[in-house]
Amino acid sequence: MRLVPVTVLALACSDYNLSSPVGKDGEGDGDTAFDPGDDTEDYGACGNADKDPREVALAEDCEVEAITGTFTPELKWQQTQPGDTYTTPVVGQLTDDNGNGMLDGGDTPDIVVSNVNGVTWALSGADGAVIWQGGSLGAEPMTPAIGDLDGDGWNEVVGAGASATLALDGRTGKQKWKIGAYAGGHTPQCGAVGIYDLDGDGAAEVVIGRDIYEGASGAVAGRGAYGDGAGHEWAAPMGVAADIDRDGNLDVVVGNALYDKRGNAKWYNNKSDGFVAVGDFDGDKYGEIVVTSMGDMRLQDHDGTVLWSKSRVTGDTIGPPTVADFDGDGEPEIGVAGHDVYVVIETNGSVKWSRSTNDYSSGFTGSAVFDFEGDGKAEVVYADENDVFVYDGATGAIKMTESRHSSATCSEYPSIADVDNDGHADIIYSSGAYSGRETGVSVIKDADDSWMPARAVWNQHGYAITNVNDDGSIPATPAVNWDTYNNFRSGDLSAATGGAQTDAVPVLHEVCNDECDADKLRVTVSVGNQGLVDMPVGVPISLWSKNTWLATEYTTEEIAPGETSEGMVFSLDPDDVGSSIVVRADDDNGTTLLSECDEDNNEIEIEKGLCK
């Protein structure tokens, strides 16, 4: 592979110059390590630019002093209007708060729950103000999901219950489609909705248990014949999707089978069904499946082979598993709850620690994991009938007990997201009058505003970081989550700042203007890493015309220090471009992904060689 220094730019079709790199303040900073210069090289016919990765100069000082937060949780707001609620609060963008005609990082995140009567509520993440309420799902509904079902740039909410499954417009709550209640192997109560692009065609599918529906219409796309991802004897189906066998396609994962996009079984292992989570437990790059059912747990290989099993891990009941590196040892652990205990299980199936809880109303609640302080030590967030707890991930020591909570419990758990765009994680939990009088949705923040950054999205119960974009759109070909994060129902545990950093820069390969008469302008760019550590998968790069977003692509492989991604080709309408194009690395329509050592070298501006 031929590597070209970053100061050499490819030219095909036209002669153009670039401005010096500009920071977010619009000022040039040509003394940065990244300098596109004016040199050009012709790679031949237009549209055949060299897309091979290149070299970029390392920023040898790309290391920052570690900054850690405090742990001083306080209640931020409570909204009681949804009433008794025990679904997981899901988070995503629903409304255009900044008035620019699209969903982007400038909009306030929103929170969605379905209450015990089957009414779905959308609340502003900033203060809990009600945006809308709607739908009639029936009693004890599933946890809803947020995502763009039809690719129009606006997110929908899908809820399901004993009476119906509904897709609701995320902006208004108005019904977009309605189908009958889930009729799989278990009753829909306490289950969960998932949104994925199973066939990679850019249109999302809805997964409920073993059933697959077309996201745009609700039409049945497939139906499995075996398990539906329920770990309780009568309720709570929650199939999830992942590329377990690394064939490039997402499959629906349940406790005893793996289904393709049409519900055909790729394998069935004749075991009991159960709640599932996925990760890489043996370093072979394939996905392993954690299955929990009626107090028991097992780990299955990507082909369904049982690797180990444990009986009565949490007594007679057990909830959906959470996968994360709880103790910072570089290996994934598993967290689960039952009637009266929360347990963390090591990679090999041994018990790491346990804590007493009180959840006799259901016994199958879930949990979430995050590193709030950025000290490399994860915390576990869990809620039982009476309290919301934060445990130290390594030891189980109780770091927080919030008693302003009550729940009859279903399969819910607190979610973790930045609900007000202040740059810090929040804890979001639901309540229903049971052991106390608390109802609705509550948010906990850090009193010192020091918790680590979190995403503004936690869109479904079976949350995995790479299965949803920051704006709620569903990636057609999502990066395999365990390649970078190796967690499930967990936030990014590497969100802490400090130490060696990555550093994203944009690299131009080609501007091609030989088809301007056909209203086509092609620009080929890549993401470079000037930092000192590998850059994760899924880093966005966006093209803008002044303040108008044009398009975004994402990296598909980790980028080593001093290298770039493969070139990504943007095909643009010249009428949308105007007099210049700004290329921004680590930019997803206004939202950033990375904590990097230099935020002022992420942009270059193309001013010449365009169609105008």
C-alpha cells in the first residue's frame, strides 16, 4: 500500500486551492500539525481518486492532563404527569428545538416512557416539560424505542403492549401506523421494542421478540419459530440484533436461536429461551451470547454451543443481562438482578460480587453501566422497588442510594444520557406508586457538573452504542459494537479525558467537477488520526456549505496513530454547495464523538474547483 504524506493532495478534474485549516471559531490556525498546503497530484480519470489510507503527521504533544469528576449526585427534576411508569426511559432527539429544520446536536434531547396504562409520553430532557402524550397500547406495555423508521430525517417512537403496536411521529405523537399486539411465544407485558436496519438497505426494521416488521409500514417482514428473547415463564419478549457470526448482516438474537432478517433460523440449539446480551468473551471477534432465564445463566458461542452455564445465579428469577468491563481489567463481566440480589459474574462464570436488593414484584429488572467520574472505574446503576442505587463496578460498594423512587417493577432499568446537552451524563429513571408515592420520570445530575460526557441518545432497552447514530438515525451497516466497546446496556466507558489522546483531522483526496452539467460534484475525503492512540470505529466526517449540513459518512475501521481511514466519496448537488465546502472531521451533523487533544484542527475549507 502506497502512503502519501498529508501535505500532498490528490487532484483530478480541476485546479483548486484550500484555505488553511480553520477552527470552530472560523479562524485559521495554519501552524497546526495538519496543513493541507497547495501541492496537488493527478491520480487519473475523474472519480478514480486513490482511496487508500494515507499517512498524517503525529502531534507528539497529543496528551492531556487527566481530569476526573466528583461523585455528588442530586435530583435534577421530576415529572409526575406520566403517572405510574415502569418502562426504561429511552432518550433521543424528537423535536427541532433550534429551528434549523433538522435534528442535530443543537436540539435538546427528549425522553420517552410508556406508563402502566399504555399511554406513551414524550418529555423534554431539559426540564421534563411534556411535549406530547399519545397512543393506547394496553396495560403493562413494553419499553418503547426511538429511531428514524422511514429515513426522512425525523425520528419515530414505537410502542407495544397488550392491545396494539404503534409507530408515533416523534414531533407530535400522532399515529403513523398501527398493527395488532405481539402474538409470539410470550405475552408482551414487560418486553422491549428494538429498531435496527437488518438488511442494510437504509430502511429500519422493528424487532419485537421473534417478530420482524417493516419500519415504514408495520408490515410483517419475518417471524421466527423458536424463542423470542423472554427470560420469564410468561412475559417479556425482547429479541435484539447483532452480527454474531460476522457475515456482514445483523441477525435477531434470542435465547435459543439466531434468526436472519426474515426470521429463518440460522441455528437452534434446543435450549431454553431467555433474555440476552452480546459481546466478545474469548477474543475471537465473533459474538458470544449471554442468556438469562428463571434464575439461570449461560454463555453461548456464536453458533449456539454452550460454553458454560450456572444455575440459580439470582434465585428463582433473573433479569436481562448487562455486559461491560465492570472492574477495569480489560475483560467483560455480566451484571444481573433477581428478587433480592444484584450479582456481577466474571468472564469465566464465577461470581465477582453481589448486593442485596428488594424486587419481589417482578424479579427481572435490568441495569446500566457508566464511568461517571472518568477515573477508569465503572459504576453500575440499578433500581429496585424502593431505591435507585449506584454501585462501584469493581467491588459493589454503594456509592448512591436515592430513595425518592418507587416501582412495582417490570423489566425496566435506569438509562444514562446527556439529557440537556450540558456535556455531562445524567441518570434517568421511572417510578410508579408501590412502596412509595413517586410516579413518572426523574433525572439525577452531578451537583458539581463534573460527570463525564455521555451521548444524547439511549434509544431502546437493548441499547448498544453502534446500533444508533447520535441523531437517532439507524445505521445501515453498523460497526460491530464489541470491536470497540465490548459492552451491552452500557455507555462508553472510555469517555474520560486525560492521558494520550486521539486527534481527528480531515484529509482531502479529490474534488471532481467534470459532471457539473449533470448536477453532480464528487468530493473524496478521509479521517486522519494525528493522536497517539487508536481512533475508534464510527467516527463521523461531514460536509457543510456555510451553515447548511450536506452529508455525513462514518469510518468503518479503527485508525492507528499517523494513519487515515479509507477515502469516502460524497456525491453532491452543486446547487446545494454554493461557493465553498467545509469538511469537518468528528462531526455528525453538529454532534461530536471524540474527546481529542486538539479541537481546532477538525476543519478544512474547499473554495475553488467547485461547480460555481
